[in-house]
Amino acid sequence: MKEFDLAIIGAGPGGYVCAIRAAQLGMKVAIIEKRRTLGGTCLNIGCIPSKALLDSSEHFYHTHHKLADHGIHVKDIQLDLKKLLARKDQVVKEVCDGVDWLMNKNKVERFHGHGKLVSNKEIFIQKEDGSSQTIQSRNIVIATGSVPIDLPGFEVDGKQIVTSDHAINFPSVPKHLLIIGAGVIGLELGSVWSRLGAQVSIIELLPKLFGTADRQMSSLAQRIYESQGLKFYFEHKVIGIEKKENEVILKAINSKGDGIEFKGDVVLVAVGRKPYVEGLGAKELGIQFTNRGRIQVDPHTYRTNIPNIYAIGDVIDGPMLAHKAEDEGIAVAEIINGQAGHVNYLAIPWIVYTWPEVAWVGYGEEELKEKGIDYVVGRAVFKSNGRVKAMNESEGQVKILAHKKTDRLLGVYIVGPRASDMIAEVALAFEFGATAEDVARTCHAHPTLSEVLREAAMAVGKWSIHS
């Protein structure tokens, strides 16, 4: 029986990053993954393919609607959906192959099969060809990720009722795509198919976008999305569905108690995700779970109630974000090695890769009011920025919330072009406890989008230059 210092079940962003860091620290590492390709949901059917589709659909939309403003006239624009999807698949292959190369480079031994805990030091691996084997490890990390949440009564058939797994591979552009859930998945995939020609209606139980995020900034994003053609129906509870040969009828109740029907050709169920622990053997082994179905761990060490078994990523509490899982993967490898692993959850960025993008770190105004924290607001709009004008963009703004007495950053929201790249500066500022003045006094290159962030930081102290 093969023996290891660390065995990781799941090769998504949390699992494979943990494996690499552990190998760097001198451990003998095994990684177990049931998919033929590494990278988990994120690389195979989530983050990476959706971003490839977003990029392609942005080009298509810009060619139709914005190139003429640059003096570039294009006639007879055609959508080759088959090629667009093939490009997406190639991007996924290259990224997943890269993870495979990293495993080999770091001498991480890979096992292809379904891993199941049979003791605190043994993992049974069931392989696709029917064979099996058992390995031993002094330490085990559970990093099995998550799967889409099912809605009772909405049986996914992959054609008329689909999840995000199917919505990255539609064989044709839907005429009317109905999306249940206005979260990140619904917004991103809704944007993709809207740009490619679909009518998109998004039905959401909550009263606004982005959950607990800042209301003013979520409202700004909503107005921009609506100007692009997305239709939102908030505070609507979906109660049933009727399938016909070429049509689906979604039945809902609005906030007034009135019944309403939505007719389309495809329904995307995007109401969130749940931990994937099916067949893991964790409950049988006595590992404790929270009342939300996530694995219970010590928040400082990621240990379960079984000391040498750890869990990270989507299977434990916290946001289901790939970069959150990666940070936990690094931290738990270092903890197992006797070091002080660290994750600052307040500094974890949230990003919606629509256009314009939406990104934030920290608290929104409503959260700060609820906590009784006094704060000051600084804002700056993108439309006055030179680089934005050169790009022929105008939508969005940066909003900074800083502590009224200490000036330390409490929340930063960006709705604008390339917000996903700009938010890294904010995360770094949070990690080092920076103030709004620290950001304002930092030289930002001109002309760049990042100048809008600096301008908002200046506005906190009421000395903004360009607004």
C-alpha cells in the first residue's frame, strides 16, 4: 500500500494549489480526482469556460455596437457558435493541461478515481475501469468542491431545464432564456447569451443583486445591465414549471402575491451551489457537519473533529470562490508543515465578470450601519477618466468606505471596466490595513483606469482633483 505525508481528495483550485504548496515544503503528496482532467468545476465547467464565453461574446457585441465609433465599419457580421464553443473548449484544455504539468513538475502523484475515506489514514479509490486501490496518508485534506443546487420540482433534463454545466454548451442561441437566480452565475451566463442574441429574463427571490453587497452599487450595476437588455424580476418566488414541445412556462408569485408566468425556450437554474460530499465517507467516519451541510472545521487550522483530517474550499463555511479555496489550500499546507497559515477573509475579492465588471472587497454601507460603525464615503466616476474616454467607455464608479476616525478602509466597490484587475490593489490595501489616504498618496500611472480608484480615495478626505 502506498503511503504519503498528505493526500488531497479533489483537484480543484483549492486541492491542486494545496498539493503544490505541500510538495514545495517537502511533503510526499497524493491527489485524488474523479474527473479525467484536473482543475475541478472551476477550470473544467465553471470559471474558465464562462470567462472564455464572456470574452468572445464581448467581442461580438462590441463589433456590432461600438466599433463604428472608432471609425471601423464591419459588414455581414456572422456568429459561428460552433467555433466560439470550440475556442472555449481549447482554453479549458490548455488550462487543465497546465495543472497536470504542475503536478508532474512538483512530483505530486495523481490518482484518477473516486476517493472515499475508510479510516482517518486510509482512502479507498474506485477507478473508472472497475479496479480499485487503497492508499495511506498521515494527513488528509478534503477539497471536493460543490455542485449546483437542485430546485424541487425542476428536473434538469439538459435541454429545456439546465444548469450552468449545460449553459456553457448550448448548441444554438436560445430565443428567450429564463434564469432562476440573479447571482454571479446567472448574471454572467445571462450576459453571454444576451450579447449573442437571446432575450434574457432573470427571476430572483431577493429584492436586489449581490445579496449583502452595497445596495447603491448593486443598483448602479442593475441599471447598466438593464440598459444592455437584461430584464429583472425581483422578489418573485418560482413555484412551478410546465414543459411543452418547444416552450417552457415558468410560474411564479410576485411580492404582492400575484401569480405570473414567464414563457421561454430554456430555463437555467442558477440558485447557488452546495458542498459535494457524496460518497466521501465523511459522515460514516464521524466527521461533523454544520446545520448548512458543510464540513465543520476549526476556522484557524481547518481541522475537522478528526485531528489529521482537514477541509477547505466550498465544503466549509465562507464564500464559494476559487481564490478563497486557493488561499485556504496554501494555508492548510503550511499549517500541516508546522507553520502559521493565514487567510484574511475580509480581504477576499468578490467579482462579477459582466461588462462593466463589478468587484468589491469588504463591507457595504448597509452592513456598516448594522454593525454601528461610523464611516466616510468617497466616490469617483469613470466617465471623467482619460483612459476610459480613449476606450470609448463611460459607465460605472468607484466607491470607498473608510472608518470615520481612523480612515482605515472598510469597503471598496468598483463598477467599471476591468474592475477584476483593479480590485487586486484594494485586496493588498486591506491585507496591510491601509487607509484611504494611503491609497490617495500612492502614485497611480496616467492614463490608467486605476486613477479612478485614487480619485475616490482622495474624495474620502474631500480633496479629489478631477471630480
